[in-house]
Amino acid sequence: MAGKTVRADRASATREAILVTAERLYAEHGVHAVSNRHISDAAGQGNNTAVGYHFGTKTDLVRAIVRKHFEPMERLRGELLAAIVGSREVRDWVACIVRPCTEHLAELGSPTWYGRFIAQVTTDPALREIMVEESMTSDVLIRVVEGLNRCLPALPPEVRAERGDMSTQLLIHLTAARERALAEGTPTPRASWRDAADGLIDAITAMWLAPVTPAH
């Protein structure tokens, strides 16, 4: 029994080492520029098939990294949602989208790689679909999006879709840019992740409420 426990603990430690290493390398170099062999070597695994053994394909490994972070962010989002149920303020619902990400990164300490990892993943259509699939299984996130939609002004469908894309890109890439600056020790416009979230929430809320230029 003790032997089985030791083997299970060793396997768990190996999986975690691979997850952490893959996230860092993907964030720094891009998903397709990093091989499983490279990850195994950097994670201190003498067996170059360790990644495939523990996770399967590269897509499976990316999904495992996403899920590792998605769960604590969902917990944070659930707490925020509980505090604003019934709100008619766009800003409250935008905060429910932004703060779980920034607070999670703040809790991880420095350096972090998840912001840059997500930015890399979203540049690939096949890998981006993983993010969509994980989001669609989140009852909390679905409720947040529904709450936001109820508060938005009447917008043409194409404008609503466009501003949704803009909001997503702003959150992903400004988060990644701040994370990179912190890792490199360069100055950032905001002193903390909480302050950075305030700026993002301000900008995204203003974007949703901005007037629409009439069609020519």
C-alpha cells in the first residue's frame, strides 16, 4: 500500500512539474514552437515520452493547463456574482469578468505565465476553441454574460459582437502585457493587479456604453 502511495505521489509531482514547465515555455515561446521533448527536458524528466504518457497530445496538455487555472477563477467569479445578483450596472458585470483573472494572477505571486499563455493560445484557432469549450461549461460565466446582456443598451447585432471581441482582446492582451512587464522588471501604468483591473473595467465599461456612429 505504501508503495502505491509513493508511486501516486511521484506521478502527481511529475504531472505538476510538466504543467508548470509547459505553461512557462508556451507563454515565452508560443505553443507550436515548443516540443514535448523540450518540456520533458526543462521539467527534469529523463524520459522524453513523459509528456505524452501523462497528458496525451499537445491539445490535451493545453486543456489541462487551462483547467488548472479555470477552477480557482471560477470560485472567485462565483463570489463576485453572489454579491451583484440583480444589479443593473454594466460595470458590476464587467468586473465579474475581469477581476477573477487579475485576482488569480495576484494570488499566484510573481512571476506568472498564465496571462501570456492565454494570449499565445488565443492566436491559434484550434487551441482557442478549448477556451470556448471550457467557458461554455461554466454555469457561473454563462450567468455573468446573461446579466451583462440584460444591462446593455440596445446595440445593432454587429456592434454587440464587435464590442464583445474588443473586450475579450483588451482583457487578454493587456493582462499579458502587464504580466510580461512584471516578469522583466519594467514599469507598469498601474501599481497592482487590483489597480490594473480598475483600469480595464473602466475601459471595457466605457466601450460597451459608447455611442454608435450611424450607418452611412
